Amino acid sequence: MGLNKEFMIVFLLLGPMLFITLTIHGWDFYQRNIAPETTERQRLRKDLLRKHCASENQSLVSLNNIDLNNFIVDDKHGIIYCYIPKVACTNWKRTLIALKHDEPYPDPMSFKGDWVHKFDRFRLLKHFPIQERKAKLQHYTKFLFVRDPFVRLISAFRDKIQHYDKYFYDGYIRVMLQRYNSQNVVKNNGTKSKYPKPSFHNFIQYIVDPRTERYAPFEPHWRQMHRLCHPCLIDYDLIGHQETLQEDAQELLKMLKLEVDIKFPPSYENMTSHNSITDWFQSVPLEDRRKLYKVYEKDFQLFGYRRPTELLDE
């Protein structure tokens, strides 16, 4: 009993110092091991963009409001975030909403996912006059997060095509069924559980069909990432990848001097792993796979994702 009392006294005296020591040690470990790796990773990603963007002749002036739909501006912290659907954008929006509050910032996960996607939650770059846009793009910290293009497509299909959503059903799914799956074209009975669903192949057919783009630009959940965020025109300070999400998020918060004040939400295991991509594409004919790669080829090249030869070179 006496030994336990002595231990408690020592712990109470040294506990805070021990905590500080461990915290500093953890930060030193990050700086020695993780920080150099992420910095080098960023250098390589930016070099790759410069290489593939060398022949780009478009200018920022030519971008219209539609081109700037995905650029969120945080004037309080000097941030511009170009969000890409199906690439951690819900958690980044949660984080930016948390940063709107006074310190101490609330937990980003306290904001519901559906709620953060409402149109009035943020100010977008397109809301500012052209001269202000240019000044913000020059001086603010700009970042985006990208993902393997085919994995992103699978994620979009699972989330927006396989599950009932009136916007997607009326605007896109009906077209897919009418064009490529006529035996499933039946009147929706209004219930979410029973409605005709396109196959993954139908979804791919819709994307590679020239009529789709002729009618309207791709829906943002499957629009090419470079068309959403224009990485050849905008000099991003950080290019994050879904595959290294936590390390890149920590690097960004460190750049913004916010790493102590707010924590980016933990990521969950990716349901669409690289091992399962082949299974998803088994139902898609080789010709359509090759057409699909052509549609997203620039995303693969700009952001350093390997060409999936196992799907394209059979």
C-alpha cells in the first residue's frame, strides 16, 4: 500500500513533465521520419504536374464560373480548397466548417455529412470579382486531394447509382437504363428499395458514350479531376492523395500552423481496394475499358497513377 502511495506521489509530480516529454518526442519523430518523406512526396507530385502541364496554353482568365464551382475560400485562414467528390471532400468540408468557429475549434465529426454539402455553407471563388480571385489565388494556401481515377469511379457508382437518390435517378440513371438496359426500364414505384438499377457496365457505357458529354458536362462525381480543379493553371501548395490521406492532411495543417488546434477526422478503410478493381471490371468489355482509360488518361498522368495494364492489355 505504501509503495502505491509513493508511486502516485511521483506520478503526480512527474506526470505533466512525462507527458510533455512524450509529446515532444512524438513531434520529433514526426519531423525526423514523416515530415521529410511528405515534403519529398510533394516535390515529386509538383514536378510531375509541371512536366505534363508544359504544353498547356489555357489561362486563368479563360475560366468561367462553372469552372470555379468547386473552389471553397476561407478568408479567415487564407485557404482555397478545390474539392473533388469521392475524395475525402466530406471530411475536408467538416474541417473547414469547424475552422469557421472560434477557438477551441469543435470536432469536425460533430457536423453531419449531408449537412456540410448544402450550397450555402461556404463562399466559393466564383463569388468574388476577378481581381480578388487573382489576389487570393496568388496569396492563399491552395490544396486539393485526388484519387486513383478508376477507384473513384467505382466509389461514385456504389454511392450514387446503387443507392436511391432522386437527383441521380431522374437526371442520370433513367438515361442509362433507357440507352443500355431497356429490359429494366420500368416506372419507379416511388420506393427507395425497389427501383431498376443500371449495372456497372451500363454506367461505364454512359461515360464513354459521346452523346453524354454532348448533352452536358459530366456530373461532378465522375467528372475528370483535372477539369474540376485545373492543376495546370493553379499552382497548388499541396497535392494530397486519398492513398496517403492522413499524412498529407497532417502536412497541410502543419503548413497552415493549425496542426495543434484541429485534427483531421480519421479515415476509414477504403471499401474499393485495388485488389477488387479487377472484379468490378470483369463485366466490362475490353473495348469499353480502353475507351474509359482514354476519358481519364490525363488524370492518371497528371497525378501519378499507374496505367492499369491488367485491365487494358489483355
